[in-house]
Amino acid sequence: MTNLPPSHYPNIGSLGEDLVAQWLQSTGWVIIHRRFCCRWGEIDIIAEHAGGGEEIRRWGDGEIGETTPTNLPPHYPTLPMAHAHSILTFVEVKTRSLGSWDAGGRSAITPQKQAKISRTAGIFLAQYPEKADYSCRFDVAIVYYQESKKMTGVTAQEALATSSAAGYQFRLQEYIPAAFDCLIDNDNG
């Protein structure tokens, strides 16, 4: 049997990211960047979920309060907060075969990897300052794959989403919102 060139094999990681991006879009997220790269690293998916365009009221001590309760008198000043409830998520996608050595990719997200993602997110926000007032979080998506002809193990009903491509079946098995917290330093630019 001859070995085929690397270009013959599908990019499994990209196909897993495609599934996650499609699932995010189906749940109301807007994909604003894929495979954002800088000198610090790469972020697989950057997605945005817009807030409800709500207003908040300024309370007596000058602090910004919670979303406007309906029982407040109309003389309280309102402040439009277009991005007050918008979320920007930096998604790390781990695509692995069933039974992988690193717990489906979870153990590959070391503190060092988290720091790289955080630095890269800081670079992104420096390049797109209009996104700087969004709430940010770091999510992790776990995708399993196997050859379509060897379909066994986890059933499609247990997966959040499934797809087939290049002779493989992909399953988004787990999506972990706010999987880790990092401080984003906007002075990296």
C-alpha cells in the first residue's frame, strides 16, 4: 500500500471547526472571525452574540444599575447601551478521535495554552477597538470524529450537532461556555 501525500487527507481540525461554527450560528451567534492569527497564537473561532438593545438607568449615586425595572418612574435618565449585553467569545475547538489520549482535547488546554489564547484575544481587541466594550469569555468545544464506515460509539442523539465530510462523521459532543478565565490585556497591540 502506498502512502498518500498529506494534501490527500482532509484537515480534520478545520472540519471540526466548521461544525462548531455552524452550530454557533444556528444558536444565534454571529461568526466574526475564523482562525485569527498573530505572533502569540491562533484563535479558532471568534463569535458575537448581540444583546437585546436594552437600556439601563443611572441610579442616585451615579453608578450604573441593572436593566431598567418596569416600576421605576420615567424621570430616571436612561443610557442606551448598544453593547452592554453583547458577548464576544473566543472559542478553542478540539477535534479528536474517540478514545483520544488527551480526554477529547481537554487536557491539551493547559494554563500555557490559555495564556496564549488570552494574549491573542488581547491582540484581536486591540485591532478591533469597537469590540473592546463587549463582555468577553473563553469557550471550549469538544468534537469527536471517526470514519463514516466505522460508525460506532456515541449516537447522534447525544451530540449537540453532527456533520459528515470527507468520509468522516463529526459530532459536537460538548460545548463549555466560560471554560477558563483570563485577563485580556488590551495594551498588546
